[in-house]
Amino acid sequence: MIDYTQYLPEHEVERIGKHELHVEVYKPNQGSGTTTMSTHPPLLLVHGAYTGSWMWSKYIPHFVEHGWTCYAMNLRSHYRSRVMDMTQISVENYLEDIREVLSLLDEPFIVVGFSMGGILSQKIAETADLAGLIIIDTSISREVHDALPYPLVDRIEPGIIMPAPLREENETIDETSEDIAFQRHYLQMESAKAFRTFSALCGAKGLSIDGSLITCPSLVIKAVLSEDEDQRGQLTAKQLGSSYAGLWDTTHTGLLVGQRYKEAVDVILEWLDSNYSDKKTG
């Protein structure tokens, strides 16, 4: 197995609050003799269900190389955060965790959320002072689901917890067996209580998002394998007033750890440069 976390740059670790949230801090030119002065807003990376900061292992080196400080957080009871009773954890608990990390700095973050982290980040953006919002293959909002619901045959019934997803060793359209083995090594159980709140696939109404409250620049990236999925991505972008990129023939997890992950990274870096380049100094 290739453990992509072993290729991450040197970083600091902070343990935040009573839940000991594990936050990894990656800074540009860490450990080098030169530094790049920048007033870029920092990036807060919010992982999806079952995962943790390790899921960003392929993205972080590119962000740091281009001058962006990354705070890769772990929600309570995920990865190296303190282990808790997963049956009792709610969506509101996860929102509290994100707010707690956002309070670390006096300056606003650009929040980057994947999957479950995407819908949580949208909810946070309704009230938080953010410098920007980037959503990668997000769980869809109640409004998007009402406009284009998932087929009933795709529904799942959660138990008291959501067990770690079973990943077959077979390669996918954009993931090698090594990419899948990496995920299988770290994947963990997830809160069914949270899933029942946000996931339309569990039959939930989903989290309602008021896009009119989200005023920061935003970007939506979608893994697209069908016209319906592309349309859901476009509906999300419309709801947020966002730029949109639908990446065809990519998978949900492949966007982060697959062989074409760099396409999503390049979209993000181009968007960051177009929105924040005037804030860079030499």
C-alpha cells in the first residue's frame, strides 16, 4: 500500500478544545531558508464522512507549493481526534467543531469542504465570516434534492452507526488499487445520527441551505458520471451563486485521491488565483 500521508510536508499539530480536535497546519516553505510573504487567507480543509485529514494528502503539497497555508482539521472522533461515542454525535456537533477551528485565527478562512464536509461548510457559510467557500462533490442540500431527488432504489437504511464503506480492491475509472488500499487502511465508522440529518440517500430531507446568506466568493466542483449528477452540481452552484466545474468520468473519492485528482486541484488553484491574486506580495 502507498500511504500518501508519508509524502506530506512538515507541519505543526494543534489539539483544539475539550474534544481534542486534531488540526494539522501546513505552511508554505516550511523548513526552508526562504519565506514567501503572502496575505492569502488560510485554507480550512473539512473532510467528509468516514475519513479525516488524511484524505487531503494529495492536495496539500500543491496548495503549500503555491503559497497557501492549510489547516486540515479532523471532526470529533475522526482520525487522530479524541475517540468518542459515535452513536451520540450529531450534525450540530460537527458544526460546532468547524466553528471552533474557525475561531483559531482573527482572520477569515477560505473553507474547502468535501462530501459531508461540503454540506457542513455550506451551513457554516450562512453565518460565519468567510473569505471564500470551495465545495467538492458535496452532499446535496434539501433544495437541490427537492429539485432533482435521488431514485428510491439508491436509498440506504442506517443502523446505530454507519460502518466503514467496503471498498473492493478492483480499480475504478479513476482510482488504482493502491488508491483504494490507501482509503481502506484509514476508513472508519461514521455517525448514523448525523447521516439521518443530512443524507438524502438515507431518506432524510437534508440540510436546508439559504444561498442568499452566503456572500463570499464560492466554487462548486462535481464528480460527474451522469447527466443527473452534473445537473445536481449545477443546481448547487446556482443555489450558492458559485462558479462551477463538472469533471466528467471522475468518481466521488477519486476527486481527492484518484489518478485525476490534479484536475480538481488545478481548477481550485486557478479559481484562487483569479479571486485572491491581488492579495499576494512578493
